[in-house]
Amino acid sequence: MSFGSSKRPAFKPTPYGYTRQRRGIPRWLVLLISGIVLGAGGVVFLQRSYGPPRLTAEQSEQLRMDLNSANLEKQQLQTQAKQLRTDLEQARQSLADQTGKLEQLRADHASMEAGVAELIAAIPPDPRGTSPGIRAADMVTRNDRLAYNTLLIQELPEGATEAPAFDGAIKLIAAGHYSNGQTVYVDIATLPLHMGRYTQIKGESELPKGFRARQVTVQITAAGSDKITATRTIRVTQGK
């Protein structure tokens, strides 16, 4: 038997056969992934370069504390504003009450002035016809002291409803005697005088020891003048 050289026939694919081949990553997928990576990187770059800085844990905690403090302060301000509104409303009510009382006082004052005007008209005039006039006076001695009470009234100028202010002084001079029978004049008091339509001069003065007053002369002078504007002599009564 002879052995000849035998060659194995080479494999040749037929049109109907199937051959498995290695295939690479699709280009469209590579482009998609690259775009995603580049986009994410750009976002991170922009955020770090131009965006607001990211806060640390300590900064975040501090921000939270500041926010809580701001909220607390806001609540306090709201409470204060509410209290201020309450106080304002109470002040308005108080003002309304005070205004009502003031109106009542004005009405009472007008009524009183009308009554005073009627009373003044009923008081006998000063016999000397002066203005201011010494319309009434009361002089009483008790325990070496003289108590005096004098009513002065100014006449109204024609057509006027108020009297002009009068400034000056009122002087009291007592005439009397001591136990030895000596008659003397004693200056009791000199008082500043400022009046409008009327005024009342009232007080007490100590008399010299052993002096017995019989009468008191009331003298009125205007400011800056020694001339007596009005005068009147009143008898002294002995008090109990």
C-alpha cells in the first residue's frame, strides 16, 4: 500500500454559510458617551468657576442658626408691633376721654365766669370810684396777729370783655395805739400785685407786741409809680 501525500482541503465559506466576526463599539455610542462626559464636566467647571461657592458643614450650620435667629427676631418685632398698636389705640382712647373732659371743663369755666360776672355786678363799687377798686375788705385781729382779706376789681373798658393786666403793689398800714395811749401807724405788709378783672388778697401778719389796731388803710400803687392809684380805710374787728 502506498501512502501518497494527502492535503486537507482548505475551508471555503459558501454563500450559505455563517462566519462569526468581532465587531467594535458603535461610533454613535462613543459620541453619546463623550458628549455626556463633556457636558457633565462643563457643568462642574461652570459651577465651580462661576456658580455660588458650596458651603461647608460649619457654614451650613451657621447659616441655619442665623436663619433661626432672624425668625426669632421677626417674631419679637411682630410682638412689639402688636403691643405698639395696642398702646396707640389706648392713647387714642385716652386722648378722646381727655378731650371730652376738657370740653366739660371749658363749659364749667364759662358757666363760672358768667356767675362771677353776675357776682361782681352785685358787689357795691369802691366809694372812690377808682380802678382797680377796693370793693370789699375784712380785717380781724387775734392773738397779736392781723388777718386780712381784700377783694380788688377792675372796671371793664367800654366795649371790652376782659380787663387789662394791672401790675403794682398793695400796702397795708394799721393805725392804733399801745397800752400807754400812744397812737402810731404800723406798716403791716407790702405785697406784689398782678391782676386781671379781679383778685383776692388774703393772709396774716404779726402785730407789734402791745399794739392794738383800730383801722387798716389799703393802698394800691402801679408798677414804676409812687402815686396811689386806689385807697380805702377799713375798721378792724377783734376776733375771739
